[in-house]
Amino acid sequence: MFEHKTTPLLPVHRFIQRQLRFLLYSAVVLGISLGIGIVGYHFMAHLGWIESLLNASMILTGMGPVDAMTTNASKIFASAYALYSGIVFLSTAAVLLAPAVHRVLHILQLDNEAEDTNA
């Protein structure tokens, strides 16, 4: 998916395209995850759609719940969704940062090879 360390550095316009593609991947994963939370809070905790959106958004971003869960099913869902959200948040951050980190490492590798050639 990324260029090998022996290949030339990707041009800036292609890097921006790659970064935007990874941004789209991240947005899709976050959108699906938010949808799961909204539907779950709506049907398990019997919250309205707006309250479900608020709770799912707060959990997905790591802020914590807003409304108290009153039934056992809603508490189990909230626990599972919180664990899932933690994994999704970290994974999405990694996917979003991967192209930029790879580019920096590629530049450093090219600089290192240039120094070895001059020595």
C-alpha cells in the first residue's frame, strides 16, 4: 500500500490524495460506529434519537456517558459500546496518521541514505 524505502518519495499531490483516502476510511468507520451507538442507545436504553446521538458521540470520543442507564440491557450495551469505542478511536487515529508517519519515516530514510553515500 505504501511505497518501499528504496523507491522515490511520493509527489505531494499523490500524498494528499492518499491522506484524503485514509481520512475517508476513518470517517466511514467512525460513522458506522456512531450509527451502532445511536441505534443501541435508542433501543436498549429507550432514549430519544437526539439523546442517543449525544450519548454515542460522548462515548465514542472518550468523554463518558451523559444519561444514566436504568436497565440491565442498557448497562451491558453501554459497557460493550464503551470498550468497542476505545478500540475504534485508537484504531481510527492510527489509520488517519499512517500516511503522514510513513512519509516522515521515508524522508528520514532518504536523508540517511544520502549521508551514507557522502561518507
